[in-house]
Amino acid sequence: MRILLSNDDGVAAPGLIALHATLSRLGTVTVVAPDGDRSGFSSAITLDRPLRPIQLDNGFWAVNGTPADCVYLALNGLFHHLEQDTLKKPAQNSLDNHSFTLNTVPLRQHSLFDLVVTGINSGANLGDDTLYSGTVGAAFEGRIMHKPSIAVSLAGPHVRGYNDSRFYQAAAEWIYGFIAKGLPSLPPHHILNINLPDIGHLNASTPAVITRLGSRVAPNPIQAMTDPRGRTVYWIGLAGEPETLAHHRPLAHIPTDFGAIENGLVSITPIQMDATNYAVIEQLMQHLI
């Protein structure tokens, strides 16, 4: 299996390192990730400046762009161009032993990879939060492969302090087992958003539940402060608490991702790119008559 791995916490994030080491038992894992923290970038791509991937000593590729940029580059010819440069100037641009061997025939788009995995994110991506998540946004860039792309996040109140890859090992092992058993078939333009409970509740046999996206109440107000130069600045307020009412949603009997994590279960939510609300199309059409 050939796996493309990215994230939004940056190329040096411990969750990424743990997942790379563990998934390497399944095959070749190529890392293309932002050169720093790009949390909250959703599916943003960079259009106002060029992108420059740099290969690090450990073989990972660091990109001066967003999470979606990283996956877009990798699936749309980055390694084909690098291969061509290597053939022309082998002494200057040869790839080290950490990179996979490239074919010498022309490569197109995503033919190098069988699967895109993003994470492990330091913090949950549940409900409304998926709109902002760079982890989820990067996974959606993998949708062009017509195979499941997986966004992986570790939930819990203390995960932001997990600065060593060993804290993410249990989550990485769970994802390894999930992929090794065989990925489920999904329609085109869908991804799997997987949230895992904190390490105190997680091991390789922790049960999973299929969930729907939950929702939050309104966020807390913005916080106004004064900077050292006397100017008013603002911090985005904390996210609202998860809603507890189903609000007559279809299939309301299906548990939410918030509920799964609260109960110490792994949440697996299929998310689609098409956000059209087909249930109200006819109503809107009648409104225009």
C-alpha cells in the first residue's frame, strides 16, 4: 500500500511522527505536510505566492503552504516533476533513502498513492469544527482518488500538551488496525472523519461507532484586549458547547460524534463534499414561482 500522509499541525508534530512510524508497517508512507502549524485553515489553498517543498533529513517533505496545498501538490504532479529533475540532474536532486522509488514513465496526478491519511491531529475535529479543520480539509483534497481519505484526530482536554509521539502511539495503532482490516467502500467525494478518545480510554480494541456530525451552540463572544501600543485587538471566542437536542434531524437515532467521544468510543463519521440540502430544493423552487 502507498499512503500519502499530511496534517495541519506541521511536519514536526508528534501525532504525524507516530502515525508515519506505525503505518509504515502497511507499506510506503510519504509525508508532505506544512512547515509549521496551519490549524484552522480548512480547505484553503495558496494562490498569491509560489509553494516550495523542501525534503528534510528524515525524508518528510515540508511545504510553505496550507494542509490542502500539501495534498494538492502530492496528488497533482509534485513527484513527477521531482523525478524529471532527478533524471536531468541526478547529482543535485537525487531523493534519499526515505523517499519511495519513482517510475521513469510519465506519472499523472494521484497514481502514486492508494490512500490519503491526515493527522493525528492534536485535538478533536467534531461537529461544526470540521468546517474549520485543516486536517479535514486536507483529507478532502484526497477525494479525487475515488478511494477513502481518512482524517484522524485525538480528542481530550489535555492533548495540546502531548509533545511526544508516544502519547499518540495508541491512536496510531488503532488506525493501523482499522486500515489493515480493509477499508470500507464509500461513494466518490466522501471521506472518513475519525476521532479517537483520549489515551486513558484508548487501546487497540476500543470499540468504534458510526456517527453523524453533531453541532454546537453559539460560540462565546470575542475577547477585546489592548496591545502594548494601545490598539484594540480581538481574540476569537471559545467554541460553544455541544448541543444535546436532535432538532428533528433525519436519522436522529444515530449517535453524534460528540456523544461517541464522551462515552469513550471511537467516532467514525462519513462526510461528503456535496453540502446541498436536497430536502428544501422543491420548497425553494416553489418560492420562486
